[in-house]
Amino acid sequence: KENSTVKGTISQSFYQVNAKTDVTVKRITVTGTLYEKGTFGTWQKVSSCSNTSASSSCSASSNYNTKPGRSYRLECSATFTYSNGQSELSHQLPAIK
């Protein structure tokens, strides 16, 4: 089984997305989108990051100072392009802070 994973983390001053795979890939592209919960309970996009790698792992990160008392959600995805030319889009459950 192809074991390809993507994981997001949110810390105080930055957030990051990491993807890795056990199989040979041509390319990995990762994307992270950070949302902040506004005053009225609606999620608003506040930042995003992306990166591409030709190795078996790829990470993207960006600086963002989270505000105390606010909720944050990091949507993460990775596209794994395998050596046979097939692509697989992988999502994970959002990271919440």
C-alpha cells in the first residue's frame, strides 16, 4: 500500500504543512491555508503557503502571529505525483488551535 501522509501544525507564531511518502515520487506539492474565526463565528482566510519538492518529503510554512483567545483552523493538502505519472490528492482533517 502506498503510504503517503500530510500533516499540519499551528504554533504561536507560525504554521506548517509536512508531507511524506514511502514510495518513489516525481513530485510532491503541499498547500496550507490558515483560517481565523471572526467575531461572528465565521471562518476567514488569513494566510496561505505552498511548496513543491522532487524528493520523498515536502514542507511549507509561513509566519503568522495568532491572537490569544481566537480559534484557528489549518486546511492542508498534498498532491503526490508518482513515477508512473499518476497523481493522488491527499487531505487531512484540519489542524485546530
